[in-house]
Amino acid sequence: MQTEDMIAADEFCIHHHIDLSFLYSLNESGLIEISRIEEKIFVPTNQLQHLEKLVRLYNEMDINLEGIEAITWLLQRVKEMQQQITTLSNRLAMYE
């Protein structure tokens, strides 16, 4: 992946007033992906919206990493269930 499609992790951390270790923790738990290019850490731009959401949970709501993992899992389950409801509603509409 090109560095044009990424943002430097240290710049992101400075802008959002977080420690780089928080990004490492999110990466270790599988919530985000980070890349190392020439000894510098980058975050793909397609993950920025999700990452900013996680940072807000951490900073503004004071939720720890385990809580963020649980919230992320629950939100993913809700999204999957909403998609399933939409699919079932569409199938039901065909029979009405």
C-alpha cells in the first residue's frame, strides 16, 4: 500500500491527543491495522473513520480497551442483524 493512502500514526496521535501505545493496543486486539514503512508507523486512510470513533470512545467516554472491544463486537452484530432483517423483509415482500 502506498503512503499516499495512509496517514502517519504519530501525526494522528498528536492531533487526537493520544499515545502511540493506544494504536498498538488497538492493532494487537485486531480492531485496526497499522503498517510499518521505513521505520515509520502508518494507518490506512480507509480506517480513519473507525479509528476516530474508537478514540472518541476512549477519550470522551473514558472506556477502556476491553470495553471498546466489546462495543465494537456488539455494533458489528447489530449491523449483521440489520442486514439480515432487510434481507428477510425483502424476501417476505416477494410473497405478499
